[in-house]
Amino acid sequence: MSFRIAFVAHTNHPEKFLQDPAFIYRCENPALALRELGHQVDLLHYTQFPSIFHNQRARQKRYDFVVFHRPRWRFGFNWLIKGLQRQGCICVADFDDLVFDTDYAQFSPGVVNQLVTLKQTTKNFLRHQRALLCFQTNGCAVSVSTEPLLAKVSALFRKHQRQTPPLHLIYNSVHRYWHQTAITSKPQPPRLTYFPGTRSHDRDFSLILPAIAQILADFPDWQLHITGVLHPDTTAELLRQLHQFGANTEQLQTSNKVPFQQYRKHVAASSVNLAPLEDQPFNHHKSALKAIEAAHFGAITVATAIPDMQRLEGATLKLIPLHQNESVTIWYDTIKAAILESLQGTKTAKHQAAFQVEQHAEQLLTIATQGHRA
């Protein structure tokens, strides 16, 4: 049975939704697998979607299954969901971050790093929450990327005295295109890598800053490559500590955030990847994607032991227990152990619990098939 499927983004910038890493992983990635299985798949922004009901020609292209990624409430949203259902369409809300529970807005990286006000963040979270409750009202399913998110969605419905709708746990997986990139020899000098991506990770990086300065001093033939955005003050503090420990400042290499198509080259060059996160509620719901990406190219990741990381602990992952997350000594010792292990040869083993994009696609098809049988 072939389905016509749409993945719908709700990002702030409609012209850039295809560049959003979250949409790429949660929507584009399974879309590629679904197309290979013979299904018709469209990637859309919400602003494009209502035209389906206003354009007579578009009416002939009705969808069987629509995944709304991080949906936000707006005028006409409930009408849109009901309209799709009248056409026989199965709708799903997909969340891969804790952006729907206003009780946790204060822990959002944007608020913690003073990039967005708590008032605005709470308002944004409330729109996500209203959309999520709308899906429940209309009997739609919900999918999430981690077990803690699954628990929070369920708790939110209980809090609002709502019956819990069908919930589905669909883990993140390596992008399909990355399987076309062979693991080659690592570049020299060997690299530690850190991928902050957005500009809201200064507090996370500060956890390992002193340990990294000492590591680079003790391993002068290694470099630290940071790809993404850190505040200039954070970079300046790292340079100061590099000088203090006697490391060469040229061991630090920085570059701005790169398009996703170029990102894999940076990940593939890593020997030891770093994924520190503050021990706080918002981060506990995050995915282990940074470790999954690095492991695909045989790199060891040293990471804070958030729940999804614990799911993957194995040969290519070394975890810092939450109660030791602020220990410079523990971070230093663990990073050093990872470096020494990486020097024994490039690893090719993947996480035993690694989730494949084909499984992501199959789970979505199961939701669609069950919905149409109901």
C-alpha cells in the first residue's frame, strides 16, 4: 500500500525550514527512507499547508498521513486538523525537545544563556502546548524522540485531565546520506571536536573548559575544533586558560556553524567528540544524537550522562555521571582515557542500540496503517 505523506515544519523562518537540523533529522531523514519504499512524500512549511484547502487543484492531492514537527497553535489550526481528518488523513504531532511544558520554560537554553526572555519563551511553549492538546482532542497520535519526553507528554495530559492519546517513541538516527560516506583515515593532527551548533551552549562548554585547556597542554599534538557558535567571552576565556596551562593557542581551531551538507565532514574528522550538558531538566530530555553521529564515523564521544546517552553506552561512548558533571578532574581523566583509546586505532564499531532511519520510517508507516484501519 502506497501512502501520500507530508512532513510539516513550524519554524519561525519559512524560507529556511529545510535548513533546520531538527527538521532534517525528524522529517527529511525518514522522508528519504519512505520515498525509497515507494511512498509519495512532501516536505512543507505550515504556511504552505492551508493552500491545500483553498486551491481546487491542490484538493486533488490529499494526504493519507501528515507529521507536524513541533506544532504551534495559531488561528485556524484546529480547523486544519479537523479538515485533514474529514479527508481521511492520519495526523501526528512530533516533538524532539521539551518545548511544550511551560513549567520548564525557565530551563530552556535560550533563557539560561540570557538570549530570550522567560516571558517570550513561556509564550512560545504555551503555543506548542495548545497545539499538543489540540491533537489529543482530535484523537491524533504523538511521537517523541526520547523516553523522558514520552513521560512528560503523558504527564501533561494527566495534568490537564485528558485521556492520553497513542504515544510513540521514535529515536533519532544517523542521516541517510551519511551512510554514503565511507569511514576513512582520520586527519592529522588528531582532533577533539565540539559542535555547539546554536549560540546557547556557553554554559555547557564552560563545564569542560578548564579540563580541555589542560588536555591540550598535555597533548600538544592534538587540536580542539569547535564548529558552531560560542560567545566571544567564552572563547577568550579558553584562550586565556590555554596560555595559563602552557598550551599552544594554535591548537584551538574555530569555525562558524556550517550547513548540514558540510557538517558531516567535520564529524567524520573527529577522533574524540565532546558533548557536555548542564545537569538540568531541559537537557535531561535531549537526544544522544551527537554521540550517534560521532560513532558512525568511529569517534569516541565523552558526554554528560543524560538518559538517552545512557541508552547507548558502549565502546564509542564514555559517560560522565550526573553527580560528577561539574568535576574538572573527572572530565579531564575521561577525555584523556578517550584520547589514549583512540590512539590505539580508528574504531568502527557502532552503538549496539543504534537506531536506523529505516526503523523510523517503519514506525511511521505502522502509525499510518493502524490509523486507517481504525
